[in-house]
Amino acid sequence: MIQKIIIIYVLIFSQTLSAQTKVIIYGDDSYPPYSFLDSDRLTGIYTIILERVFDQMPDYEVELRGDDWKRSLAQIQRGFIFALYPPYKRANRPYMEFEVPILDEELVVYCRKEVLESARPNWPEDYYGLTIGNNTGFSVGGPQFWTAVKNGKIKVEETKGTPRSLLRLINGQVDCYMNDKISIQWELKKLIKEGRYDDDSLKQSAIISQEQGFLGFSTRGARYPFKNDFKKQYSNILEKMKKSGEIDAIVERFLE
């Protein structure tokens, strides 16, 4: 009798496991402290938040993988990736669907102090003639900024990842660098500890905008028949976590 009960439980458990839909989601592998590889393990604020969400979705077995941001954008555009984080919502990204924002981010400009000997509060007009650093594949700066770039009034140089971009700024290879405020401050603290930054030569300048990071879903629904159910469960759980204060707590703990 006991053996029969054990067999029944094993069969039920096996059916539950087999009923799980396996899902692979990609995250930026070089966007600390939000999403990055640490000893080949994907971590960061967005990663931890999403792990908590997916832990509450028993119908799905979700694997998070880190990859190059520009390559991931190209892959999801072709429908080869189900979902990607953390893109900003953009009209020029019709190949992704955006549901509930995960976090609010403040985009700012950091420059070398000598560049800021004259005040530059107006973005982007006060930055004409300068070379601005940007992470490869990042769509930040705003429409007026990119119009100025197109017209040759501002030069942009792209580098993969915040650490490399900041080192180029510190070394004088670009005049300024634009990115999320917390991401910049996080990396500068690490560079100070490593003896690669003097904690004095850079200064925050203009605030560009407020942005929101999302989990972007592929619009190629036919490839992913489970997408609508997944999005519904994901959005409901994320909203509950935001209202309960759990998201804020995750951010505070990580930054400590």
C-alpha cells in the first residue's frame, strides 16, 4: 500500500514538472548594478527582481541568460528571443511589447571637470562640439540629442559596458558620458577601490530624463504560444511586489 502511494506521488510530481513550460529570458551582461555577469553568473537589481517574480510562477521554468546587449536586440528583433531586459520603451522598437515597468531610472551626464569650467545646464545645446560616450546599443539622450549628432554638432563614441565607458571618460578619450545615475555611481565606487579613479576628476552635469526599465517581450507571438498567459502572470506579480514595497527593499539591499 505504501509503495503504491509513493508511486502515485512520484507520478503526480513528474506530471507537474513536465507541465512546466521552459522559458529562456536574456539580460544585459554589462549593465551594473542592474544586470551584469559576476564570475559567469548573471546578477544585478533587475535580475534579482525578476528571479523573485518567476519564483512565483510555478507554470514556468525560467532560465535567465546574460548576453551582449546589441546582439540581444538584434536577436529579439528577428524573433529568436522571447523576452529581454531591461530595455527602455521606444517607438523605434516595434519588435518588443512593454508591460509593467520594473524600475524608474534617472539618466544623467557626467563630464571631466575641465569640460564643466563653463556651466552646461542645458541638454543638449550646451554640449555642441563635444564627444559624448554612450554604451553600445543604448538608446539614450533624447530626440534632440540624436538630431544634433546627425547634424554633426555632437560626436558620439560607443563602448560596451559602463566600466569601459567610464574609463574612457577618466582617460580623456571622451568629454562626457551619459547613462543611469546609479549605474555610474556604482561603477565609480568600484574604480576608486581599484585605484583607477581619483574620486575628483569627474562631475555630474545635466539631467537628461527619467526613464523606466522593462522586460520587453517579442512581438512574434506565433513562436511563443504561451506569451499572453506568461505576460499576465508576470505583470500581476510584479505589480503586487511594487505595491508591497518588496521592489524598493531589493534595490536598497543590493546597493548596500
